[in-house]
Amino acid sequence: MRDQRDDFSPLFCWRVMSSPLRMVHPLVWLALGVFISTCIFSGPGGFELPQNPLSKKSTRYQHESRLSDYLNYRARSAGLNTRPGQDNPEPAKVFFGVSLFFIEDLINQKFGYGDAVFRCVNRYLWQDERLQWDPQDFGGVTVARVPVKNIWSPDIRLLNSMDFHIDEDRDVVAIVSHTGKVLFLAPSRHRIRCLRHSGSQKSNRKMDPYDWDCTLRFASWTYDGKSIDLDFYPGQKTIDLGDFQQKFSRLKVVNTYVERQADRQYKEPFPDLQFHLMLQEKPEGGQKRKQGDRIPVKGKPGGGKGRGGGGGGRGKRGGKGGNKGAKGRQNRRG
């Protein structure tokens, strides 16, 4: 007679337990082994894993993160509305420049002026000693990027803007050097009023509606010349046209120049920077205009030989127009 204890022998139990385990897919066992190994080697008190080759980048990220927190703390402590150099009797030096990217449109109002829209990047550079740091304290990091809304920035505005709202994007970051220099590039959209001007300043010809004189006038909104010394960006004594998309615009930039003036209407002078643009419309049909040529205004007589009543063009067409005008006058006299 078989002993009942044989039914619970180790060999019998292993046979009973292993029968369903044989039905499990091998990939499941592989995944289970990887999971157990990960728990053993990465858990508390486990074996130390090999050093990650990207750990240096992680360390640099930690230094940059500490530096960003440090600069934000310094800016909050100093006050966002307090300009740098309060203890210095000299005004804070602020450099400003304009880079033209695209002329969006110029609408001729037919009253001697037109409304133009410019896509630009306003370039600011100033010194803020409150944002200085020692690179050795932050892993050798010499440059940081800080949201411009977290630090002080000059309130330079376009004085002759046709829009009431602020026409530049300040929801961007500024580049700060460990020496305290701050570089701020602000994408902007400026809409101003341009005046017609003669195509030739040496002659007394009538106003040419295809030539325009546009001026961008910038100045601080609240700081006078004793608080901020506003000047042109270093090495940029004119409008930067390096990235101007000329082929996509129907307007051609003929000439640019800049002026620095001081508005003395108030007790303290307010320096302003003026950027002048001389624009010319491209001729229709892709034909280039020669120097001195004028596109005739619709409804007005043209020049050239044989200029007469009835309106004509230049050359032979002008002569025909003159003959027709002369015949018309003779008929009216008769």
C-alpha cells in the first residue's frame, strides 16, 4: 500500500508546479530577468553602475541651472524697475541698432504720404554690474540666458509708431555675459508714416509718387539723457541690411543713413536715434529703371519731345500726343 506522504514529496511538487510554467513564452522570462537585474543593481545598497558618458553634460546643466537661479535672485533683489549704475554719477550706456528683414507693405494714401510696415529685429546692448559672476564658481560657465522679463531692460520705444501697443516681442531671453554685458534681440513689427520725396534733389521736378522717405525714431520713454546715454550699436552706423529679403519685396532700399538728436522741449534733454530709409518701388514687368527715369503718373502728361495736350509719353509717343493736342486747339479756335 502506497504511503500518503509520497503524494507531497519534493519531486512530486516540482512536477506539479513546472507543468504550467512550461507554457510561458521565453520572452516573458527574459523580460522578468531584466527587471530583476535592474532592481538589484540600481536599488539602494546595490552594485554601482558604470559612469554615464553624458554625466559631464549633466554636470554642466546643473551649473547652468544654479547660475540661472543666482541671476534671477540678484535681479529680484536689485529690483526690476531699477536701472543699473544708480551709484554712478554717469548715465547708463545703452546701445541700440535696427536690422531690417522685410518690408511688409506700403500703402499709398494719395495725400503726399503712405503707411509702411517693417519687419525688424531691435538690437540692445548694455552693462549691468548686478549680473556679474565668477565663472569658477559655476563650473566655468561664462554665458547665461535669462528671460528679459526677469531683469531690467531699457524702455526704448518707436516714437512715431502708428500703433498704440508695444510693437516688439519681449517674451524672449537675453544673453548675459559673466562681465555683466547684456545682449537683447527683440523681433519687432513697426508701422510708420512715410513721405513722398523727389527722385532728384538737385532739380525742381514734381513729386515722384514712387519714391519714399521713411524715418524710424527711437528714444527712451521715461529716462532722460542724465539717466540713459542712448547711442548707436557698436559698428552699426546705419540700418543693418545683411538679412534684408530684397527679392520678396516690391520696394527697393535706395539709401539709408542715421542721425542722433536730443529733444530739448523738456527741462532735461531726451536723446533719440533716427534711422532713415529711402525707398523706391520696383517697376512693373520686372524692368529695371535707369537712373533719372521717372514713372509717369496716370492721368498727367508725359515729358519728352513734342509734349502737348491730350497726354503722351516720351519720344515718338510724346510727339504724337503733341500733334493731337495742337490739332484739337486749332479745331476749337475755328
